[in-house]
Amino acid sequence: MADPKDIVVEFIKSKEKSKSKFYFNDLSALFPDMKMREAKKIINQLVADGVLEYWSSGSTTMYGLPGSGKQASAEGED
Amino acid sequence: MAKHATPLLDQLESGPWPSFVADIKEEAERRRKNEKNVEYQIPSDVCDDLLGILELSYKDGTTHWKHGGIVGVFGYGGGVIGRYCDQPQMFPGVAHFHTIRVAQPAGMYYTSDFLRQLCDIWDMRGSGLTNMHGATGDIVLLGTTTPQLEEIFFELTHNMNNDLGGSGSNLRTPASCLGESRCEWACYDAQELCYQLTMEYQDELHRPAFPYKFKFKFDGCPNGCVASIARSDMSFIGTWKDDIRIDQEAVAAYIGGELKPNGGAHSGKDWGAFDIQKEVIDLCPTECMWIEDGKLKINNRECTRCMHCLNVMPRALRIGNDRGLSILVGAKAPILDGAQMGSLLVPFIKVEEPYDEIKEIIEAIWEWWMEEGKNRERLGELIKRQGLAKAISAIGATPVPQHVMEPRHNPYIFWKEEDVPGGWQREIAEYRKHHQR
């Protein structure tokens, strides 16, 4: 099996233009043969390694590449 | 002298009720004087600027907070809720105003030393404003800056042996009632189960991977002092299987007036003599009580554990001896369908260390919800969408009458092949013995 890091990063980059943050479901779907709680371990390891970053509204948590997806750039305020 | 004029907020203080505005002003004043010489690590005028930005929001009719972003300390995906102000030049004290959730002790027992330490940390490294306690039950520390987060976390964990609570799409800080520590109605050790499951599910608490939030609450008995049935995705409510224990002498003492009903709780007014028929028997929701030959009788098979009779006559009626808990799922899902109460999933389960049976049910439910739940869909909403039967089969149980709330309104029954004797195939010769072609 390919390195989970490559799978996740490649997926996120492929969506880069439309989305910068992802639900856990979007990422765990990349590992269809795995139980959800096993996929969780892999994805959390990627966070611990600094490959991914949490983003939270307080009620919902999402995942993205570190520093990506500033609202300002989406609204042309860079 | 206040930093900002706040006429709209001042008006809020005019009512007869306690005002959060008065509280914030008091703290602002205290920070200005700083009589204890605290080395404030965030702007000392944080409370003044909080009042200022609130006043501006009231004036503009819109919020000036930007919500979301950073979510915690290293290794944690929750516990901190990022909040930033969109007028940082006007209100520098609240440019950052992050909330920190801290796990409360089971049953909310504190030592004064613990509270003092907590307040000292928060005076120095935060705004000094707290919310004791948040709706989930945790300690909420309101307002600090990003550089203080790791410092606060270090002090909480190393000096106070405490931890951050939950926020975001994870298991939220579990909450329990006082349980066996003070209450004779507790049917299991709610604090112990709360603690053990908190320790077991640290990963779920701190590293978010659920479709949305998930709350556990533990009520020692059906009185439900933490209201788990109304506000937790999975509630654990103590119950018993055998009979209510009756002390007939004490029943007679209540009837005779020697013992005060409700532990004397309603003694502030003269309600007249205690009338067991009117105040207990006639109020039994399942009408399963009566007096026979001067003795109180209960048809325990009909009892739904409403607790009313036990509450009124605690010396005469006690919980049964064969105790455990019921698990209910799916309360509090206000987005889709309005608030809802939990549905019974497991009528009775023993509470025995190491709680493996309970953990199996929890994990089976999570597995199902993580697989089938949509993003931002609470467990209760998934149950509404797919049906309680799916939740029951997710834990490998078979439906029992207690799972049925009302006669079915859907006339279609879809059998599974394995549920039908002989499956979809039949013995045609046998059938033809009784039915012609």
C-alpha cells in the first residue's frame, strides 16, 4: 500500500482550487478497506507529524494542509 | 473610570436579576487596581475592551468576533475555541479572546485549593472571566491570547493534574451526577464509570474524528440530575430490575405525619396533612400502586422508574437491589428536527469492572455512526434518518418491546432472508399437500 501521507496530500492538492478544509469523512474515504477508527489513527498521526492541521469552529473540526485556506484570499483581499 | 462608554450595556444592569455586565465591570475594575500585583500576561484592559466590543456590537447590530481557527495545544484537536476580534485597533485587549475548556471533576467536587490555583492561573494568563460551568458541564475559561495556550496547558496538566475538555467533532467532556458519593438513589457508581470511560477514550476526547460532537452523561438514577436523557448522545441512567424495597412502618409514619414527605423540602408553606392517595398513589403514571389492608402495594412489573414515590417517601421506599443501568441514545439534535430526548437502546446492563460490556456497545455505536453519519449529523439525527432498528442491529441486539414507542405507522415490513425460517426457498411438495396449483 502507498504511503498514507502521499495519498492524503495528493487528494488535498487535487481539490486545492475549490476546497482547503476537509471533514474527517472525506479523508477516511481514502482508506476504504479500513475501519473508521483505524483510519483515525493514521490521520491523527499525520496531524502529529505536521502534515495536516486541525481547524475548528468550536463545534466542528476539519483538516487541511498547514496554513492553507485563508478566508481573505477566497474573497480577493490578499 | 471605564475605558469605553457603554450606555446600552449599562441599561442591561437595570433589571432585578444579576447582570453579567456588572460582573465584567467588577473584574475590569479589579484588574485596573491590581492590588495583588499580578503579572498580567495578557492586556490588563481585556475586560474593558470586552465591554467596548460588546457595546459596539449592540450599536451596529452585528458581531465583531471572527470565530474558529486554532484548536488547541500540541497534540490536541480540541479544548480551545479560537476567537478573534475584527476591530483589533479599537479593542487591542480582545484582539485574541480564545476560550479554553477544562475538564471538571466528576460530580463537580472541588477543593478550595484547586479553585484558588485555577483562578490564579486565569488571573495571570487570561481575562479572569470564567463560566462555571458550561452547558456540557466543563469549566470554561473565557478569553486569552495564543501565546498563553501552551503555558496554561502546562500548568493545568503538570501543577494541577487536570486536563483540557472536549470541543469540535470529538467526545465532549463527560459529566456525571454526585452518584454514590452522596446519594442513596444511585444505582451504580456514576463518578467511577465517568472517570473510567474518560480515561479509556482519551483519544476520542482529544483527537476529533467523529462526524460531529458526541456527549456522554451519567445519571446514577432516573431522577437524572445531569439531565442525560435530554442532552447527551449516549446517556447512562441507573435503574434496577427487582422490586422497590418497602418499609411498611415508615409508610405508616408518613401517613401518620411523623415523617415529613419529600424530606421536608416543602415545609415553607402549610400544605395540609400528607395524603398518600392524592400525593403518591394517584400520581403514579402507570397506576401500579395501591393500599391493601393498610399496607402499600406495588406491582413492580408495571413500574417505569419515574421515581416520584421514592422522592416523596425516601425513608419508606428504596431502589431495588439488582442494580445496573439503561443506555439511551440520540438526545439533543436541534439542527434538523428540534430538541429530542434519548431513545432506549439497552434496557438493562450490569455495571461491573472493567466495564467491557458497556465499552462494546459504545464502540459499536461509534463504528456505525462514523460509517453512516453525514458530516455535522448528530447520532440522534442518524437514528431518525435510518431508524432505531439500525442502531439496535449495530450493537448486535434484537429488538424488545421496550424499544417500541408507539404502534408502527409504516405498514411495510422488509424481512431479511436470515430471519425467515427456510429463507426464500420453500419445499414445494410440502406446500402442494395443502394448496392446489
